[in-house]
Amino acid sequence: MNSIGNGPLARIVKSAGARAFVLPLSGGAALLITRLITSEYGPETYAVFSLAAALPFLIPMMDLGIGSAVTNAAAGLPGYPDSFNSVLRKAQRILMSVGASLGAASLALGAFGLWTTVLNLESSRELNWSIATAVLLIAVSVPLSLGARILLGIRRNAFVVLVQGATSVVNLAAVTILFVARAEPAVLIAVSTVGVLATNVLLNWVALRSPAIRAARAYKKSSKRGENTAIWSTAVPMVVVSIALPFTFQSDRIVLGWTSSLEQVAIYSGAAMVFLPVLSIVQVAGRSLWGDFAEARHSGRDVSRLFNQAVLLSTFLGIGGALGLIIVGPVIARWATSGIVDIPHSLYFAFAGVVICQAIQQPAGMYLTDVSGLRFQAVTTVVTAIASLVLSIYFASKHGAIGPVLATVVVLAFLHVVPCLLYSYRRIRNEGVRRSQLAAMSVSNGSVG
């Protein structure tokens, strides 16, 4: 089951390949969108379009972490269909309420002409309603985002990566149609988030039509367990992790802006432009393990062999990504910055260290996705974020652009990666001991009988 050919390890490779495939497509689509809008509508319209399109990313997780419970429940199928149905219904009700509230708030801001005030834009009735419509599309997407979480649970992460990577392509198609139709700028801005809605609609449709989910939903017995508590007990730490971990990676520019110079910010940004896509490949590759580890929890299956193999494979992918970053990164960054920004090679090595750390941690991060595991990760990520910020401020003032990255490597390794690995190995060992004890008791009871 754990072979590279057709098991969990294969899904890691497929997810990494899917991400590597869609990265140039989404990047190219984004460039074409920029070209079309700036040439036809001007830079101001493009700025507002980009601002509206970025609004979904202000929410750390569109499902507010509730999807983690859905992923864990879906991983238990075809067993426990009553539990899955109960979790899914509760999650849908909560997110429908959230989406309805968000949509109502957006329309209210639009009606009172407040969106332009909130975003510090020139007052305009058309612009207010355009942004209100764009946010309304996001609101509709909120409950639909559970489709991706279901597919992750039933081990179809590579498909999710491909579809989500097509968001920019969908936006490009919408912009092209409106460009040909000579639509007004307000219409263009209104559909700036259509890609998010379209991909969530597709993922939700595919998830609900998958055989495992259709069979589970046909199961009529109602669960009496308290899954509502389980939803929030995983959702809260999941949101904490989803906020704290990106903060560790994304706060460096702000730190450099305060403690160093704009030149150092430019140097950092030039290298980070190459680093972030590599990091995303490592992250989505490891994410495919979530469903496998969750399924093992449901069945009581030993995961020690899978965990060890996953750590080795993920580390190998991380080293490969780090080498690519070191070798190819300078060429891409030099072309992107027209050779104006002089980026030292040491900065690429530092970013490579972050990639390797994150790759090593991914299997542990996906194994620790039950209530106690997510709570443990929430603690380590918050401690990591705080310590990284403090150390980054000190290192940035001394070493410039490379300072925050070195701080991240050190803190990430010792306060997040090592603790998560040690905690995972201890849990796996304890689970093995419990299984042995239960087996011995079963044999003993059988002998007595």
C-alpha cells in the first residue's frame, strides 16, 4: 500500500507534479490579465481589479477551519457514514450562515457607498456595487469550499491542486470575454473573484458525485454523537495554524522595512518571488497525506512505516526543490528584476533551508490533524511566529535581507519541526504499544474461553 507506484507516497509525487504543472499556467494567466487590463482600461482599473481579486486571501481559510473536521470524517469512509453525514450537515449549515452574513454585509456596504471608503478609493456608486458583487461571489463560495476538503479526505488532493491552480485561468477567460465585449470597468471589477467561485463549484460538484460520498449520503441513519463539538475543537486550532504559520513566512518584508532599507526589501522580494512557488510545491505535496493518516486513525492501522517513508520522500522532494531554488532561482530573479537588484547567493541558500525544514515537517503536520495534534501544532506555530519575529528584527538590523530568513530557519527547525516530529514519533510508538496490549488481551481472553 505504501509503495511509490500506487499508494500514499505516489499521491505525494502526483500532488507535487500537479502543483509544478499549474504554477506556470497560473503565472502566465496572471501576466496576460495584467496586460489586457492595463492596455485597455489603464493602470488604475488594474489596481482596483487586483485589490478586489485579492480579497479572498484576506481570509486565512475560506472554511474557517471547519473543513478540517469534514476532511477527517471523509477519510473514514466507507465506514462511519452516519458520522460523516452529521459532520457535513453541521459544517454546511455553519458555512451557509457565514456566507449569507458576508454577502449581506457586502451588499449593505455597497448600498451605503462604504466599500470605497473601506478600501480608501475614490467615491463612486458603480465602484461600490462592483466591489460588493465581487465579495458576494466570495460569500457564495464559502460553503462550496467544503468540496475541496472532502476530496482531500478521500485522497484526491492532486485533482484539487489542479483545479485550484486554474483560478487565474478562469479569471483570464472572464477578462478576455469582457475585453472582446468592450465591457465597462465596473463590470470587470465585479467578476474579479469569479475564478474562486468557479473552481469551488467544480470541486464541490465532483466531491458530492464521488462514489464514496454518494454512498455515504444515501445512508439514512442519523448519528447521535456530538460532532458539533468535534467541528469546533479542530476548527479553532486549524485557524490558529493557518494564521500563525504564513505570518512566519510573510512578515519578513515588514521587518526589513522597519529595521533596514528599501534596498534590502527589494533584495528579499526578488529572491522570495522564486522561493514561494517552490515552498508551495512542498506544502501541497505533503497535504496529500492528510486523508491517509486520518483513515488510519479510523481503522486503527499502524502508520509507522508510512510515516517513515513519507518523511524520507518529503525530505527528498524538499532537497530537490532547494537545489532547484539555488541553481535556477538566481537566473529567474535576475531576469525578473532586469538585473537591477543584486541578490547574493547566500540568500537563496537560506531560503533553501526553509524549504527543507518545511518538507521534513509536512508528514508530521498531516499526521497531527486530530484534535490533540492540531492543538499541539497551534502551540508550536504561535511560539514559532513570535520567536521568529523577535529574532528577525535583531538579525535584519545586523545582516539585512538574509537576517529574517536565517531567523526563520533556526526558529522553524527547533521550535516547530523538531517538536512536531518528536511528538509524532512518540504518539506512533504509544499507539503501537496499545495495539500490542489489546492483541495480547484478545489472545488471553481467547485462551481462557
